[in-house]
Amino acid sequence: MSADKPSILVVEDEPAQREVLVYNLEAEGYEVFKAVNGEEALLMVREENPDLVLLDWMLPNVSGIEICRRLKARAETRDVPVIMLSARSEEVDRVRGLENGADDYVVKPYSVAELMARVRNNLRRTRPAAVGQTLEFENVVLNSESHKVFRAGQELKLGPTEFRLLVTFMEKPGRVYSREQLLDRVWGRDIYVDTRTVDVHIGRLRKALSIKGSEDLIRTVRGAGYALG
């Protein structure tokens, strides 16, 4: 996973349609992973922890409906948005897809522009900063487009790593992140960084957030990691 880009898993067994999706998603700035069947999709979800899944209904061996059901049954993946892609256009099929956990349902053939809009809309729940939303928690305001952070109206000076850490925390206040999860989200899988580096940057973030009379918003959870609030 990239430290900055939202990541999307495309699960589509038809090569031409898969490549059209990959091309357009990458053009939108997303990091894209590919799977051609259900088993590979489940493996990729565990390994890459994508921010969203585009899932074809008709897959070999294990159907998209079953993959969606399994993803929504696991605590680790139930919050990952799933957009079901299907040639089945009847109302009963749409209802079945949604009842099995799909967050959205798009009928083939679809408008690429509309699909990209649906992707952005679903990502607002999981990666709001990545689609340009302003984040707020307590008296902290983070503007993801200008890369500015304010606390109680006072602009704070954050380094790029501290900014990404704060984005991660503010997208899901209260969630406890382990050091390994923060390494994956903030630094990315392709960069080797020791877990002790996380502690160093958490310390820098705490210092940057500290203004006179303010409480420490970063909570250390012994044996588990860190959380905001």
C-alpha cells in the first residue's frame, strides 16, 4: 500500500474489462491491485489491505457474492467498501448483492465516469482526506488539500510524516493502530522502517500538537499501539 494514495483492489476475470478499470483508476491517482478469481481476491485483501474493492459478480470457482459475504463477515474487512459489478440488472439481483454486504451496485455496461464518481463517494467513508475533505477532531482542523493543520485556530508546523500520521488518526478517531499498521499506512510496504521510528515520529507529532494549555490528544495503548483521543 502506498503511504498517500488510496488503494483499490480490482477483482475481474475478463482481461479487457480488468485493464480498462486499472487504466482509469490509475489515471485518477489510485494505487491498484488486481485479482482474477475469488481465492486470489481474498489473499490480496489480507496482504494489501485495500481501501476499496471493485468486485465482479461472475467469477470462476467462488462468486463475487460469496467473496463479498466473507469480507463483510470478518471484523478486519467489514468496513472496506465493496462495489459490485454485474451484468445482472434485475431488481432482485441488486437487492441480493446489497443484502450480501455490497456498499454499491453497478450494472454492466457502465459509464466509467459514473463508476469513478461512485469510487470517490465510497472512499469518503474510509479515506476522506484522500478525496479532499477537511477533517476535524476536538479543536484540531486538518485541510488535506492545503496540507495545513490548525489547533484552536493556531496553525501548526508539521513535517510530511507527522502530517500523514495525523491524517491516519483523524480519519478514524479512537481506533488503535499498532506500530506495524502505522508503518503500512504512513510509510508504505515498499519502504523498510524500524518500528522504533514510529515512536520517534509520534513524539514529534505530540510536540507539534502541543500548544499552551492543550491536552495530549495522542493516546498510548500499552501493548497495542496508538490512537487519537
